[in-house]
Amino acid sequence: MTTPARRAHRGGGSGGIESKLEREKRKKVELAAKRRERIMAQMARMQRNFIRENKELFETTSSADTLTPSDESRSDDVE
């Protein structure tokens, strides 16, 4: 006959299994968060590099493509 203390020691008790599953889940969540953080940082670097390398495109586009609501309504009236 096995005592509860021995089952817990061997990992045979439900508490030991549950806590192991909880630890694994917590570890996976932490790894996913770190991975997400790395990916977001990489994307931010890539965006900054793209903007820096294509600065002239953004300078000409931002002034030409900016419409006010009144500009948009006038463009609908023209046929």
C-alpha cells in the first residue's frame, strides 16, 4: 500500500501532476510573450529602416495624399 506522501514524492498524486502542468503552461506563456516581444521589436526596426531608406517617398506622399474632409466632398462633385 502506498501512502499519499510517497505518491506525491513519485509524482503520482494529482497535485504533483497538476502543478507540473501549470508550470509547463506558465513556461509556454512566458516563452510566447518573449517571442512576441522579439518579433514586435524586429518589426519596429524594419519599419524604421524602411522609412529611413524611403524618406523622400514619405515626404512627397504625405503632402500630396493628405485630404481634408472638405477636399473629399469637392472631389465627389466633380464629374
